[in-house]
Amino acid sequence: MGSSPRAAAQGQPPFRWAWPWAGPIKDRRRRPDPAQPLAASPGPDGAAVVAIGDVHGCFSLLDEALAPHFGSGVELIFLGDLIDRAPEPEGDRRVLRRVWQLQADPAAHGLAGVTVLRGNHEQVVLDVLEGLGQGQADGPFHRFWLTHGGDPDLLPMVRSNREWFASLPHYAIRGDYLFVHAGVAPAVPLEHQHAHDLLWIREPFLNADDHGLPWIVVHGHSASADGVPQHLPHRIGLDTGACFGGPLTALRLPPLSSVSSDLSDSSDPSDFSDPSDSSHLSDPAA
């Protein structure tokens, strides 16, 4: 459905991608913007991980997917795209409140930790806020967001919690697994990856027989056509098209003997608005 808004805004050749079920992509001409630094998230040592695919405001499916894991001592890792394209009323808000509640006190739910990675939809809504702050009420990011499931009524909530959105890490490493929203550029060392690729890439990542990194990449972003997770030796795709009528996948991975991460820390969610207190929301629908 076209190029990313950053390419359009910068007058660069388009990065073409399929949405949601289109065939192979053969035109990936632009190099992503290297200006945005990558951020990683640390996690609890030795905990099993449950990775959760693109939620997209599917609150009811999220509650069903999470229920079996409460009290299990796992770490939840959301692969990004919590918001947009919500198929149920108030889906985006309810998903965010639920995730913030879990992040604020994982132990109260029998969890080792809760990590939320940045997806392209979280990045785009940040770009929308930046554009609005510069007086661009009808800029390319805003138009792109609205045509890809963005809800204008969500903006006050995002604005109230902008620091949380801006703090979302691009990836997490747990033992043999690299968790990221979209994927990685094949044959590029992690330290040389671009944020744009981690958030937006499809091909050549999806078609690569081996991405060349020393981890199994666990990702979302590219929905499977049959609603079934994609299990390959070098990657596991967990976007099963929840917002298009498919299931929401929460996959438990085996306990890991080691945990590694970049030295960058993700921010403590308690630094931001209390997720259990709706008084911090500037919600016109409230």
C-alpha cells in the first residue's frame, strides 16, 4: 500500500511493502534513515519468554491470550503495534491501559517482567505528534496514519504518555533470540542495523534463507496469510492478523540460559502517567 511516510517526507525513493496479504515485494530501493539511534531492552535473568504478536487494539483477544500465562513467572515481550486498526470500540485505549497495568507491577500478575518493543505504528503516531507540534495538521505522517487505521481520538492519550512511547526499545535479546518488530536487514551486524529496517522491513528479510545474525529473530509486522505463526530455522513470525479476523499469537519460548542486551535501559513505566488512574487521560470520549 505504498511507501513509508518518512520516505515521502524526505523526498526519497519509496520503500514498498505489502499489506496485509500481498505477494513478494521486489522494490526496496531506499536506504533507511540512520539518524534514529537504536535502543535495546534488558530483561530478567533466566525467565521463560512469551512473545506476543501485533495486537492492533484487539483487547478481547489480548485478554484471552494472556490469561494462561499469569502466575507462570514468564516475561512478556510485546513485539510492537499495540495500536491502530482496532476492530472493537475503545480497543486501543483498553490495550494500552492493560499493558501499562502489567508493566507497572508484573509481580502482582505472577510475571517476571513486561517488555514492549516499538512497532512502526508507535513510531508513526510519534511522528504525527511531532508534525502537529510543527503546525502540520495535514502532513504526510498524519495522512498516512489516518489511512492505516489511526484513530484521531487516541491522540490525547498518546500525547499524555508521549515519553512512554518515545522510550520504547527497538529490540531485545534473550539468549538465542532477537526480538524485534519487523525484522532485520540480512547480513548487517546488529550494531549497524537501521531503526527504519527494524520497524518496517519486509523483503529482503522475509525471503532470506539466512539473515546472517547469531540469533533466531522473533518478529511481527508481516501477517501470515493463513493465521498461523511462521516457524523457520532463522526466524519466527508471530503476526497472525488479529485485527483482520485472525488469532492473536502468544508463543512461549523455552527457558533461556543467558540474557544479553545493549547497555541502553528502557524507561520505568512508573515514571509516566499511572496506568490504573484514568484521570491522566485527556480523552474527549471519556
